[in-house]
Amino acid sequence: MGHLSWVILAEITYLLLLIGVCLRIIWDTRSVSKTLAYLLLVIFVPILGVVFYFSFGINYRKRKIYNKKLQVDDALLETFRQKILEEKKQLDHSENESIQSYRPLITLLTNFNSGAYSPLLQHNRVEILLNGESFFPLLTERLKGAKNHIHLEFYIYENDRIGNAIKEILIRKAQEGVEVRFIYDDFGSKGIRGRFVRELIRNGVKCYPFNKIRLIALANRLNYRNHRKIAVIDGEVSFVGGINICDKYRNDGTSTLYWRDTQLLIEGEGTYLLQQIFLSDWNFCSKENIGIERNYFPEVKEKDRTSSVQIVSSGPDSDSSSILYGLIQAMQLARREVLLTTPYYIPDEQLQQTLIMTALRGVDVCLLVPEKGDSFIVNKAAEAYYEELMRAGVRIFRYQKGFIHAKTMVADRKLLSVGTANLDLRSFDLNFEVAAFVYDQEQAEALAMLFYEDLENSAELRLEEWMKRSRMRQFSEKMVRLLSPFL
């Protein structure tokens, strides 16, 4: 009888716990699909479902991982305010067709309530860099020329040839008196933990993991990753895009797989915005309190710089998915053509429906993805979304030359975006990401041309052929699609 009483008590306790967890899921989870998925998981997978939710499902949007506010020199702040007011006046009278066409997007990304607030800065020189073989030589050249400071932040930094080459430059510059700061993701850059980082620190380079992985709360720290790739040199030049510090991006024959990626160089005021993101991240992981000072935000010359730039960051600390909102708004404003490249396509309902509606109103929508992803499950989940896209008129191409890792968008050859966010739930909900929106017809045309060059190494999916898949394969795709909120 006593044993039975303990069993009943345990069942009642677990039932109360389950009700509490379900209430928390409903209260704390923003996405309806995720809410339903977690509810089904904790109800139908006893104990393990609850453990999984507390490991991976806690909504940090409510808990705010860190505060992005920076201390600002009052005089410099007033200078920046005046600068932004001048930019706004110029914007109102701008004859730039890209700016005029995408004014609602600019307004969205400058709205404090959107969670983004990224002012449009109009005096920049932008250069599109193709793969590591273009990016790495230019990065190392700029690093060698640094006079004041170097700020690096990468998701993956490998202990390989390019990783060690850059390490030697960082050490040399630190010994010359240049301030060198380096943020790495403790999960993505696990190969440099230990001796590699210690050598940097010993030689004057300041290094911190963004979110150090410890045994306690291990899963959540693995789940929330700093996926950004940012380099800022002397506050004047910056780089952002999909390329990590890793030999496989060099395509020099040392890797059997060709890696196709895109990085963006920005010279001018747009660098201020990447600098602000870096310093916010630095203050969080280093526990320092570096402010916005002229040292890090030097005056830039405006001559011959005609690209207008907005830099948008998002992450589990954001109030909204700012990068996702920006991409959706750009597609809604497009009139002729939208070109999207992503290595992973696992969209939320809003993104999927936007692509469908954009195609249905007569816009040419092209989606470029890898033929084979680096994850079987993720690949299957992506394939589950293809049929309804193609039925609406979206053209899907699968890259065959190697693995396409670029995260880019071109709209009407007037606007382009290059960033770190994939078109998947993880990027828009869990990872710390950043993207540049560039209003420049010449550069948008250049990126569009690169897109069509990539199509020459791709095969288009045809709906009639796609529908010949076996029922078992179609069923497996639908089953894996149910796991999308967790991928």
C-alpha cells in the first residue's frame, strides 16, 4: 500500500510539473509552430521531452542575454546625432533610385520598435568578395596595415594555415602597439581552445569566447551561438559575410569540396554600425565597458563613396527578428526579380508565404541552395518546402560544383543583402547574426551577375520531375518537416 501511495504521489507531482511546463511553453514561446511542437513533445515523450525543452527551448528573447547599450561620449553622441539628421535630410531629397524604391524598408530598419534601429549611412565604398581566395588576401593586407585597432569576431576560426597566418599578424600588430581584440564562438571555434588562444593572449591579443561552454547549462550555450563574422580595422574598413577563418574556403586544392561563399568589404560610415555591434558583443563577453569614442569611430572621408548601407543585427537578445523582417520587406517591395542564396532553407510560415506571394504576383523568384547539404536531416526538412514553392512559380536551383555557403539576396538589381543569417529558423530565432543591406544599383547588378554565374553550375528542380518521388520519400520529408522547429 505504501509503495502504491508513492507511485500515485510521483504521478501527481509529474502531472503538476507537466502542467507548469506547458503553461511556460505557451507563455514564453513566440512561434505558434514551436509552441505546438514543444507541447506535443513534453506531453507524448514523458520526462525526456521536459528535459529537452529546458535544455534547448528556453526563450532568451524574454530573458535578454545581454544589454546592447554602450556608454557614449556626449560630445561625440551629439556629432553622430547631427550626422544622422543630415543623412535624413539628404535621404528626403535623394535621387538614388535604389533608395526611392526601398524607402519603406529603410523606414522599417530605422524604427526603434522594430528592434533594429539601423540608420541609413550614405557614404560608403562597397566591394563584393568571392570566396576565401578573394577575402583572405585582402583581409590580411588590411590587418597588416592597421594603425590603431583590430576587432575580429568569427563563428569558426580554425587552427590551420590561414588561421595561423592571421594569428601571426595579430601577434605582430599587438607587439607594435595596435589594440587587438578577438571574439570567437566557443562551440564553432572549439579547435583553437587551449594553446592557440593562450599564445594570442600571451603576446598581447585580447581574446574572449562569446559564450563560454560550461558543464552547467551546456545545452543552452550550444543552442545560442554567435554566428557573426565581423572584422573592423581602425574603424574605417570592415568585412561581413558568410566566410569563416578556415582553409576550406580557400579552394586551393587542399580540400576535396569546393566552397562557394560571399563576403562584403565596407569602407566608410557603414563600418560604424559593425563597430557598434562588435563593441556591444565585446563588453558582454569580456565584462569590460568600452564606450563609443572617437578612437573607434574616426571621421571618414566622403569623397567618391556612393553606396548607402544599413547594418542589421539580430539574435535571441532582440525583441524581433530584424534581419528576417528586412528580407521579407525587401521581397514585398520587389517588382521584377528576387534572387536568394542560402545553404539551409528551413523557413518559418511567414518567410515561406512571402516567397509564394511574391512569385504569385509575377516577380521572378529564384532560390539557390546546395544540391547536397552537410546534414541529411536538414536537407530532408528543406525538401519538404520545395513543392509548394515550385507550384507558386518559385524557381529552385541546386548548386552542384560544391557546397554553396553564401547568404545573399538581390531585389530588382537595386538592393542587395550580404550577411551571416541562413534562411532557417535557427538563424532568425537562436543565433546572433548580422547582415548588410546595400542600396547601390551597380553593386546589386554585380551580385546578380554572380548569382547567374552560379546557376551555370547548378541544376533546376522541375515540378513534374519532383512529383515523381516515391510516396515513402514524400512521407519521410513531411515527417522530418515536423522537426523543423527544433533544427
